[in-house]
Amino acid sequence: MDENVLEQVYQEKLEERIIAQLAKEKAIPLEKAMHIYYGSELADKIHNGMEGIQYLDYRVLVQILEETEPNKFLSN
């Protein structure tokens, strides 16, 4: 495996963990958690590798999402 493939696999697993943690913490369906996550600025930052944010723990990333984009949770 080359470096790009490994990075992609890591990112996919990270996103899975973030979504599962969101669903658990907010007691919402996985589909809703996916919608929240993939519609967030955080998802864009992780996808683009901005500021190395993708290397933070998934629980920390969920906290960041909750603190920086609280409007995403208003309809829950």
C-alpha cells in the first residue's frame, strides 16, 4: 500500500468513528449523524487535511463539531 491509500483508509475509519460517536452522544440515528457530519465545515477540513485536524482523536473532533457548529444540532 502506498501512503495515499493508507491515508484514505485512515480517513474513512475516522469518519466512521465520528459519525458513530455523534449518533451515540446525541441519541440520533446514524443517518442523521451522517447528514450532520458530512454537511459540516469539520468534514471539509478533515477531507482536505487542513491544519492536521484529521489526526486528532475522534472524540475530540466530535466536541469540536458540537462547539463550533451548534446550529447543526438544532433540529434534533
